[in-house]
Amino acid sequence: MSTAVRTVGVTDIELAIGGMTCASCANRIERRLNKLDGVTATVNYATEKARVHAPAGVDPAALVAAVEAAGYTAELPRRRARTSRTTSGPTPTGRCASGSSRARCCRHR
């Protein structure tokens, strides 16, 4: 998942928001972000995320600071580490990647 997508002159940034207890909280954060020059934001209370469209030069830390100034927490989502196939669990042969038979694997007891 990308935290920032750049197009000509505009950056889309997604923030994870914490501390909201109702839709009014989301509205308050949205208004605070929209006060920043060139920023258009929408906040979703149910997913606890803010989607921000901002000029390309905007520092994401300034967006986080604006949310925190409103009394909530915000952070950029962490990138998921790419991993190859799982190293535990059964393989098509009925054996776990560790080489144990499925019956002996601690995950399958």
C-alpha cells in the first residue's frame, strides 16, 4: 500500500487517525485539515482514515501536526513488508514447510 501517490502538482496521502469517538470527531479533523492551504481532506470515522489531497510540496508531518493540534492522533500507514510464500503451514503434499508431517505440526493440532 502506498502512502503517497504523486500526480501533476498534487499528492494523495492517507493518514491513520486515532482517538475519534463519533462522526463529529471526524468532521472536526476534516475541517482542521481543510484549513491548510491547498488541502482537501475527507475523514472516515468507520475506517479511522483520512484521505488528503494536497499540493506536491506539502510535508506529511504538517498534516499529522494539524490532526494532533485538533486533539487526535495521526500517522502515516506503515508499508507492508513483501514476503514470499508463508514458511509455515501445510504444503500441497501435507507436510509443513518445516518438513514435519501435518499431524505433528504445532499449528495443526
